[in-house]
Amino acid sequence: MLPYIFRGSEFQGFLIEGWSHGGADDLLRLAPGNRPPAEPYLCIVPLQDAWRADRALTEAAGLPHFSSALEPAVLDDVRRGRALLLLDLSNEGMGWFGNVFEALHDFAAGAGIPLSRLVWLDQNRALPGHYRTVLGLGEAGIGFEHYDFFVKHLLWMFSPRHPAAVIGPDPEAHIARMFDPGGKDKLLLCLNATPRLHRVVALGGLIHHGLFDESLVSFPGIDRAKDGDVGSEERMEAHLAAHPELAYLTEGCRRAMALRNLQVDSFSETGNALFNRIDHEPYRRTFLSLVTETELTDGHVQRVTEKAVKPFCLGHPTLVLGNPGSIRFMTELGFHDFAPALDHLYDRDNEPPRRLNRIMGQLVGLAMAIRMNPGAWLGRVREVGAANIRHAASGRALDTYVARHERPLFERLHRRLHATP
């Protein structure tokens, strides 16, 4: 087993939090007393935010740099190859920020630590390619690994290993309710906990195509945006002008930016606090989900969050407005993609505006088919939805994530730890 210690926080980090929920518990163990053990070990630093790796940014914020929590003995063990230093950002999937990695290079040089003994752990599987291309390092430099904390946590919540599994002991009853035409009173569900530019455009698309009033939509309003992500109407119009293929949505986006305090679930929590909150009722009332993921990229971010996992586990037909490859990620976990009722070819398209337009065009056709014969349409998707519900409720989806992603991660860390620095 791979022994570990953690530093810098009373919280052991999202990797350990996720691993403890039905994970590969035969591969990892906390060293006694959280002290460096006699054998080679892993030192985990829960970053939680990428900027905490940059000393200039932590000093500007009046906060300690992560390295201040590392005692000389631990740094010496990393230096001598007895330990790996793992920076745990498995709660995030950031794009390329060169200053963060330049700061890490400076830290390693100052501490005399080989870059190969540093491991950056996050959700974005495209990040290593950017790092090596921009810095011209080839296979050298910092090590990269990936872990999807929110995906793992949600799969655990649906599995029998959770003390209060989401679907409960009777998935067949959930299947019956989910595909009962009499329980449906809206076309689609679109949850948007945090305002983002692409989410406003998506809502503008629903408004433009006459689908908004037939939908259950959550949206807190642009004044709840993070880091100026939505900004002003001028910024929105500049974005649309930069993408002429979206110009037809201008009026719809103006109306979307005026929306405030739309809520369809029963929770008082907002934003990130909703990651493990699931209200069944909006899914039962609607025919399908339009998931607006955390980002909509050209592939420079490759990750899926809990936003897409929830409807798949609940058997809800799902279109994902996010990063390319999102549907493929879910099917690799054993879920079915609702083909041929849904066409997921957009998932391979690296152009975000074109991907959005393809999804909107498909929604128009789906709405027409559902309006004409809702029972028949549900009949087309029931078998796939029921299979997805059983896959999640049986724990097989969780087991697949552990086998495909979690266990290989710890095995690679073990090999890296015992490699000659």
C-alpha cells in the first residue's frame, strides 16, 4: 500500500475525500500520526485553488504559500527521492495558466527539488499537453495526474455503498416514475447554478427557439457571476459579434441577461454547494436535460463534472453543452448515450459555437417529436434510461470509475514514487 501524509490543512484534500467513498482502499493508507514514515511516501498538499501555487499571488492575498506547511524533513525526503509531493487540485479543471507553473518551477529550483518529484493533480486531461508544448519540455518536467472528485462522489451517492443512496433500494419504482407520461408537464430541464457566458447564450437559444416557456430553468441572475464571467450587455454583444454564427441569438441573449432568481429545485444552497444536492422532481417533470457544464471549450479543457453525471444516473435523456468528449467520458463509464433518440455527434465537434448551434437545432426537432406524441417518445428512450438507472444504482458505475481511473492513478503514483529521481 502507498503511505501518505498531508500538509497545509486539516482537510486531507479532495483526492482522499473521493478515495474514501467506495474507492481502491487496498492501495493507500495514512501514515501513523500523519508523520513521514520510514518507507517512501506521498505528501499531499490540498491546494483547492490553483493560484495558491503562485507565491506572488498568495503574498498579494496575505496568505501563506503552500510550501510554508512543508517542514525541512519532508522537503529533504522529496529532494532525495523518498517522497513525492502531490498538489491536489482534483476539485478543479483549470485551463492553461503559465504563471502557475512558472511559479512551481521557481519553487522547485529554490528548494532543490527535481521537477519529476512534483505531481499536479486536477481534472483537466488536456493540461499536460499545454504544459509541455508551451514550455518545450517534452516528457520532462512536472508530473501530471487526473482525478474527477465530483464524478466519483456522485457515483458513490447513487451506489449501494452510500448510507442513503439517491435512488434507494427500489430502482424499478424510480424507473416507473421517470418514464410516466402523466408526470411530465415541461419539455426540458436546464439547471444553471452559476451565471456564465455560455449559459446565457444557451438560455438565449431557448428563448429564440420558443422553448424557454416549455422548460424548467434555474438561473440566479448575472449579478451572481464569478470573476466577471458574464459582465455587461456590451461584453455579451462583443462575444456574439466575434462569433457571427451566433448573431441570431442577440435578442434572446438580451432577454436572458434580464432573468433573475429562477429556481426549480427545493434547496437553499447556491453555486458550488449544490454539487451533491439532487431533487428528483424536476427530472420527473421533464422529458430531457440540457446540461450547461462549467465551461464550453474547444478542447483545451477536457473534463466532466457532476452536472452531467446527475441526469445520466437518473436515467434522464441528456444533451451536454460543455467540453468535447463529454458524452464519450460517460459512455466509457458504462452509461448509454440514448442513441438513436438523441444524436451525440456534436460531442466530437471542437468548435463551441457550432456545437451549441447543433444542440439547439436538435432541441427544436426533439420538442416537435415530443409534442406530437410524448408517450411514444418516452417509449423510445425508456430502455436506455432504465439501463442507466440500474447501472448507477447497482454500483457498477462507481466500480467502473475506480477500475478505469482511480486504481490506475494510485498504481502510477506508486511507480513514480519508486522511480529513480
